[in-house]
Amino acid sequence: MRKAEVKQILFFIALTFIFCTCNDPVFYAISQEVKPIEPRIQGVPTNFALFNGRMYVASGNTLHSYGKSGDKPVWIVETRPGGGILQVASTGDYLYALCSTDQNNDGKTVIKKFDGSSWTEIGGIASNYEKIHNIIAAGDVLFALALSPATNSSNIFYSIFYIKNDDPATPYELSVADTDAGEMNGAAYNDDDKLYYLSTRNKGVYRIEDLSGANQQPVRLRNSNDIPVNIEFSGIINLGDSGNTIFLIARNGEAYTIKDSIARVEGVSMGKLATGALAIWTKPPEQEDELSDTGQRLLLSGRQDSLSYSYTFGYTYGYLELEIDENGIKSGSNFAEPGRNPLSTVIMNERFQSTIGKYPVSYIYEAPYEVDSEMTLFASTQKNGVWSCRDRSNNSNKYWNAED
């Protein structure tokens, strides 16, 4: 065979390969990958919290805040509370941090409170309980989960505490019927009814009607058949609609809401495992006077498809989107991948797949307009730092990359 014929055959083979791969969704997703950026905030970042007009997040022993300086928001390093920062939370009047003490490598933790000028340690929990596992704010109250002294080699028991804005130095323990209050993993507040809700991994959901003093007893919610709910929930959030709908996501991805009881939302499911990361996203306004349009909103929920990557399916994480409106979950809507529906946090689904879709998301947070007029969407990944969804090419095409 002549050399010219061989070249022609090879050309057509290459052309066929290019045509086929460009029409393969996996290869197309790979073609949409972007050059990764070195994250400004590296490692395993915490959740986000809003305090004094700035957004706070920490990694290691460093506390960062993001907010306006002149016309544009900037990142600054804030005063450190001391120790490794595991979580942050804000009750409006105070910023709290759950910190490791790093003393004798004993793994103990303490809560510290920031009033805008200095940090002080909150007593009354760490001195009597082995370890504080997490802190979560709802409304003007901070809730804390601690390992109970009743814990032994056979069983783990938890206690839940609360700290109020009007008495920030005194933690009170919730009085529950069982020795184990459950492993709290989320909190939400209904401002209309003045009710607090706590989700747990193993004890369902608690409703708290009164936090006026010590020894308050939460109500463990039941379903419509008056049976205590023992579903493994991953997270809870107030949808911010006209009815203050309290939304729950179960570990298996099924959706629930709370009215008088807990009810499954039929036809709404992630179809994936839920990590517990929940956030409300509002479509950023093109003009300031459009900010009041609350009809363009999504509930974002962190997802996990499998416990490992596969050869043919590389994006197993990221988040899914569910459209919500003034009545709660929009009628007929269900969870969808970003970029699949007209209303979405991103334009291109394939670019989502090749960026944040490859990473486990611990927390998601949209910066409020007063912090960032572009209302940038942020995410804390499990080990790849803080990411953001921005227009990095000045072409009105927002996509995910590490926040720099």
C-alpha cells in the first residue's frame, strides 16, 4: 500500500475517533474541564456564618472573612480564637467557634464567643462533658452537641445544649426523656411560630417551643400515624417561603417537610445519597431593584452517588437543585443536576460535572447581597478547600473553581 493511501486511511480513522468521542457525553464532559486554581482557603474548611455584615469561614487555626471594602468584597484574615477551628456559627449578636484545645493531644474541644472585638471561652460544657462534637445556630440560639458522661465502651450517648443571645455565657441542657438525646446534625427556626427544630441522625426530629429557662423539654416529632420518626436525617433547613416550611433531607435522599407532623414529600427525591449540605440559592439580580423577586429560588442539596469513583462515571459528588417558590417546593419539580433546567446555578451541566461535581461538598452558602452584590455561591469541600461559582472570563458564564 502506498504511503499516500496509508496517510489517507489514518486521517479518516482519526476523524472518526474525534467525531465519536465528541458525541460521547463522558468525553464531552472531560472537554469542559477548566484549569484548577490553587484555593485561597485550603484543606478542610468549615461551614459559613454571617456576622456583622461579613461572611466567615475557617480552615485549620485560621479564620477568614469576606465582605465589602469599598465597592468590591475582599477576603481578610481575622483575629484567631485559638486552637484548630472545627465549626463556626452566628446568632446575630455573636459569632461562635468550636475549637480544639490541642492540649496533650486529648482531642478536647471548647466553644468560644466573639462579640466583634474579642474572643472569650464559654464554660459549663467542656468541664463536665468529654467532648463537644458540633455547634449549630438557629435564629438567635446556639445549639451544641456534647458526648454524654453516660457514654461507655458499649454505648455512645449525646447531650444537647443551647445558648441564648440574652444569656450568652450560660449553656443549658435540653431535658430529653432518653439517656441519649441523639446525634444532632442540623437546626432550623420558624420565626412566625417561634419554634426551633433539631434534626438528628438517630432520633428523628425535635421541636422546641420554649427556651425561656433551664431544663426545657423538646417534643420528639411523630408522623401522621402518631409513631415516633426514626428516619436517618442528614440535614434540615427553613425554605424561607410564606409558610416558613421546614424541609428535611434523609440520608437516602428522600424529602420530608414538617407541619404538625413529619410527612414524606411524594415524588421528590434526590435518587442519591444526601451529604447533609443544604442551602437556599436566590437568582442574583441584574439590578438592585430586582432583589425582592423571591420567585427565582432553588434548594441546593449535597449529593453522593457512590462510595468510590468508577472508570465510566467520574463525577459522584457536587449537589442537586430543587426549585422552590413562595409556597415551598414548586409543584411538579424534583431534584435535578445543575445546568439541566432553565433555572440553575450554572449554565453548562458538563462543566459542572468536570468541576465541583467531582468533589464531596460539606457546606454550600450564597453570599447575601449586602456582602457581595453578585451574590457569589461558595462551597466548602471535604479536602480541596473553598470553591466558588463565578464569572471568571467576563462572558456572563459562571462556573465552579477553587476560590482564589
